[in-house]
Amino acid sequence: MKRFHLNLRVEDLAASEKFYTAFFGQAPTVDRSDYKKWMLDDPFINFSIEPSMGKTGIAHVGIQASSENELAAVYDRIADADAPTFKEGETQCCYAHSFKNWTRDPDGIVWEAFFTDGQRRDYGEMPDVAGLEA
């Protein structure tokens, strides 16, 4: 089953962690000094927050697949959408090992399609998706 993903850039990570912990009724699943993630079953979402780096709001949205086969089907739908893509492939980002593709909707919102097969101790690197931004 696919899980919706939302990544926000926030001005005050500690204040936002406090708010979302109360709002969701649980502490973050991943709790790092520069990254917080809640893997919720109700609602079924992978919700994460990071420091703003000068721009608050939605960093990107996405679909998290639960298997490589499910991810391949999402990749096919991205191709059918005939939108710009960035095929990142195997990567380490956000304290996880994943396989990813990126796209952009007609209004410039960046979408990530990914499958995560393990957690990591370091953040890794966020890809340069600037070519996808409107």
C-alpha cells in the first residue's frame, strides 16, 4: 500500500516538533537534530519537517511505495503524466536508503516517488531538483 509523503520546511524545528507531536498524538519516528519524521497509520502518511533554509512551507510531496514492484508502477504513471523527471535512482537521504524518481506537476509542485529499504545514521544528501521547480 502506498503512503502519502509531505515534507515541510519550518522556521523553528523545536516549536514545529512540539506542535506536530501534539497534533498527531505521538512523538516523531525519526528524531534527529536537523530532521523529524512521523510515520503515521491514521492518517496513512510519511510526514517530515526540516529547517527552512530561508524558505518555509511545502518542500515537496510524494508517494512512498511499499515494494520495488509498487514503485515501478508509480514510475510508469509518472512517465504517463508526460512531465519533467529527475531519475535519481539509488540514494541516501533523510536518514534512509531509498530508490527515487522526481517530477513536477503543472503548477511547479515537486513530487517524489520512492521506496525505502532501510534507515541510515547520517542524513545523506538532498538531490538538486532545481530543474524541476517552476
